[in-house]
Amino acid sequence: MQAQTNNISGIYYLEGVRETASGIKLNADSSFEFFFSYGALDRHGSGTWTTENNTVILNSKPYPGKDFKLVDSSSDNNSFTTIKIEEKNTNLLRYVYCRIKAKDGDSLINADSGGYIAIADKSVNTIQLLFEFCPEKISAFTLNTSTHNTFTFNFEAWLFEIFFKDFRLQFVKDHLEGKHPLLDNKNYIYSRE
């Protein structure tokens, strides 16, 4: 096993995707580091790796389940429900969306530059929050709209983190082949440095 680990460990870079830098560093101690960079967007992940035949399997700590945290709720005289997102980096606020599920269909409402989302329907008690640059992650909340109509949320520290569960890549000669955790469902090559 140790000989196989030493043979596979190294840095592998994603090939053939324009304007994107991504890669995996497989350390000899069976830990890994993952990075993804597209324009000004940077995402990362880490965990441990194992091998099974010629397959590298990546696992990280379990996904906590939500990327937003409800920090406050209150009542005011408004006739609508207000969702407020608080974040030190105010440039991120306008990339937050609130999905409302209703009988007549779903609505997707974009936060304004101050992080506010106004929902005209006061009977809505279930919402989903998502961040445009992490579209694979959706955080669902049940709100007590019978007593409150203003709800304040923060980003969780792991918003940009990618979580791996039994993510598999084939080791072929001197490179890895398989899916990418953030790109479409086709196979990619990760070339060894």
C-alpha cells in the first residue's frame, strides 16, 4: 500500500478547460488538497484519499448541510417578509438568491446590493437560500412567519469549501481521469506535474 501511495502521490492539474485552473494535490500521508479558480472565484477542499485497484477515492469531512446561518428574527410593521443577508464583503450580497416554493410555482428573488430580499407573500414559511458562485449548495429554512417577518442570515465559514464523498478518479499511467466536482458530468484528465 505504501509503495502504491508513493507512486500516486503528487500534484495533478485539470486539462482542457479554458479560463479555469483546478487541481488536486495527493500527499504521501494520504491527505489531499483541491483547488478551483475561475476568474475571481476561488474554491477549495481537503480531506483524505485512498486507493482501490487503480481508483483514487477522495473523502472530506461531512458537509454541514447549510451554508447560511439564521442569526436573528424580529417583527416590524411591514406587510411583507424581509430576508437580510449580512456579510463584511458587501460585494457578495447581490449574488444571494432566495427560492420560494409555492402552489403556483417557484419564485427566485435576487438580493439587492444591501443584501435585502422582500417577499410579498407573508404566508411563506419555507425558503431556500443559495449563492450564485456555489450553485450546487442549497440551504433550506423553515421560518416562523406567524410571529416574525424579518430574518437575518450570515454566510457560514465553509461557503466556498467543496465537500467530497467517495469521489472517484482513475489512475492511468501518469494522470488521473474522471469527473470534476464543479463542472459538467463529462470525464476530464488531470495531468501530473
